[in-house]
Amino acid sequence: MSSHDAVLDTAPDPAAPADRRRWIALAIVMTAAFMDLVDVTIVNIAIPSIEQDLGASFGAIQWITAGYALAFAAGLITGGRLGDIYGRRRLFLVGITGFTIASALCGFAAGPEMLVASRLLQGAMAAMMVPQVLAIIHVTFPAHERGKVFGMFGAIVGLGAVSGPLLGALLTQWNLFGLEWRPIFLINLPVGVAGVVLGRKFIAESRAEKALRLDLVGVALVTTGLLMLVYPLTRGRELDWPLWGHLCMAASPLVFAVFVAYEKRKTRKDGSPLVELSLFRVKSFAAGIAVQLTFGVVLGIFFLVWTLYMQIGLGWSPLKAGLTGVPFSIAVSLAAGLSVQKLVPRFGRKVLQAGALTMAAGLLLYIWEAGRYGTDIHSWQMIAPLVIMGLGMGLIVAPLTDAVLSDVPREHAGSASGLINTTGQMGNALGLGLVSVVFFGVIDEKPLTSQGAVGRAFADAFQGSLWWVVAVLAVIFAVMFALPARPKQHLEGGDASGEGAGAGTEEQELVLTR
């Protein structure tokens, strides 16, 4: 989507009779965003239960999370453009309908293969739905009300981040109707059906007057390149690292090179490339995309290995693991609000760099505790490292979009924002793929002859993975020197798009909290 697209449906007059309808529309799209975000965080906490119930391999477990991220990343920009062309209400309804159907397929999955396929569909449908949320808000509310509305949206995002793991833990632990982990997906069905029925009635249609064209070839090329990199990483360990896997990973840069060449041609042909390559001439944007990609890798590695460490290595219940993560989620939300409102206007990029160092300090403390206490570690002993990590992550997550967009020309703010979010999801998928190397690679070297041996192996692998995450954060800290010292604030103008810079921080929070 482009930030300079015109809107056919103007925002309604606050005094008009339709005033009540737009607040109902807001509740509908926010509920959909909440459902999507909670669904992602719910899955992480239920991964060990899924692995045990379905007899899924660790490669399949990685794909249950990485497949969603990959499908979401591949479709995010295209989903936004489809909304511009065919109508945001229509695409929102298509997305939420597909997401609900995919949730049902996940809930009734008979095996790991069906669950992975259903998660891919769920990610693709989320990519149709999520871009419309901020676009609908943008065209439904006048500029003077958007600050309040986006503040409510940010609160919903924070609530989803905190409640997702807890809800997933409770649903898994309760084993409702003997369904074990399945209610984490089935809970979406009544919410999704209500969203479709009410959305048809209360959401006004809008579309862009001069929407960018689709770039399906670009989507296919970038998805192929990512698959050639991520698929061998997740499957290679189980297949004893076959030759075809190494060849695929070696060939993926060639596919990305073809993608760049095609995007240049597409730009000359009709000016609607998937990726606006001229943006990379802006030093701060190129650096910001690198930060976004590597930070996505950090999140992809940490959250999966953390869940496996607590539930399989330490033998904790889903509920105990979910409750252990609450201080982390609260710390992220608190630091995110503080960084945007108080710290960044005063200290600029130093806040983001302080976030990287703080997060690394929390990880180092976690590594020390995991080594010091071994499998006898308690939840309360994890509070300090998790709070420190959460504060660090909050200092990075919230202000990153504005910092990256700071020097981007206003007319490209929409496509730049969409690219930032897509890159974060790609990094997430790559990080989940790398878990095979940094986590399971260590476990494979250990004899798992007893539960105690399993616990020690998982604790060692967890510590090893965190060292990799610390190393990536050191790279992120260095790359952040290329960000603007004082990010300029992008003010909302007449953006038609939900990808516009004015909505950037909220969308960034929604995507990164995954």
C-alpha cells in the first residue's frame, strides 16, 4: 500500500448518526487483531503438548511456528494492496473468514502434517486481515481522534501479549472435553463467526483511488528464496543434513539476486514493485531493515527454545511456564510506553542501543542462573533476568519503526512501513529455522538415557542458544549507530493506508509481539 493513496470513503462526521456504528466497527477490527495476536502467543506455550500428542518431530514443531511466520510475511504487503484495490472491508471479511476456517482445521488436525498445512493457511489469511485493521481505523476516524484510537489499539496489543501465554497455558492445562491443546485454536471459532457477521453490518467499505498493482512474481521469488533457506534448516537435522539441503541454502542468495533484478524491472515497467529498492539508498532505512531482520531472528530463537527448556527440560506444566512469562510481558509493555513518550524524544537512538545492551544483560544473567541452578531452578529465580530482558525489548520494539522511517521520503512511508513489518516476520521464520542448529544440535550430542539427562541436555542447549542470541544483539547494537541520532516524528497526514507512518508504531507492536 502507498501512503499517498487517496480514499474514496472519507471519515464520517462525528456528529453523524453513523457515529455509534464506527465505534462498533472499531471494536470488531480490534477484536480480530487481538484474536490473531493471542493465537500466535498461545501456540508457543502449547508446543510441547502438541509434540507429545501428535508425535510430531522437532522439525514439524519448528514449522508449526515458522510456517505461520513465513506465510504471514509473504502475504503482508500483498494483503494491504488487495485491500486498496478491492476494498478493505471485503478483504477484512475474507481474511477473518479464512482465519476462522484455518483455526478449525488446526483444532481438528489429525497429524502434524495437517497442522503445519493449516498453520500456513492461517498465516496467509492473517496477512489478508491484519493490514486492513489499521487501514479501516485510519479511514473511519478523523485525524483528531486517531491518537486516542491508536492508544486504545496499543493497549489491546499489550493485553494480547500478556494474556496469550496465560490463556494458552490454561486451555492446555484444563484439557477441556479431553481435547488437550486443541481448544487454543477452536476458541477462535465463535470470535471469528461473530466478527464476520458484525463486520458485514457495521464496517464501511473503503478503497484507494490509485492503488498500486500486485507483484505476485515478486512474492513468489522472495518466498522461494526464504523456503530454500528455512526448509533445509528445519528438516536437515532429521535427514542427517543431505546434499540437497546444502545446495538449496547455497542457491538461495541467487534467487534473492533474481528477485532484486526483477524488482528493478517492475519499477521501470509500472512503478508497483513489491519492494521499493530506492529506499535502501537511505542509510538509516537500510540499517533499520538490518536491525529488524536480526531482531526477528533473536525473537524466533528465544521464544521457542525458552518454551522447550521450561516444559520438556524442566518438566514444568504449561500453566507454570505461562505464569513464569508474565513479568517479561509486563516489563515489555511498561518499557515500550516509557520509551516512546519520555525517553526517545530526549535521548534518540541511544534508547534503542540501551535496549539492546539491557536485553543482552538479562540474557547473560539467565545463562548464569541456568548454569548455576541447573534443573533445580525455580520460577521466582527467573523473574530478574526476564524483567531485565523485557525492559530491553520494550525499549527497542516501540520506537524502532519511527527511527527507521525517520529519513524516508514521506511519499514512500507506506511501502517502507510494510517492508519493515515483513522483514521482522522473515527474521522470525529464519530464527525458528536456526533453532535446529543452535538448540537441537547441542541436544543431539548428549545421551538422553533418563529424565535427568534430558533436563541437563535441554538446560545446556538453552544456555548455548542464549549465547547465540547475545552475539546477535551485539551486532544489532553496532548496526544501530547508523540510525538517526534523533528520529524525526512522522505526523499523520492524509494517508489512506494502514501502512502509513502514522500507524507504524502500533502495527510494529502488533507484528513484533509475535
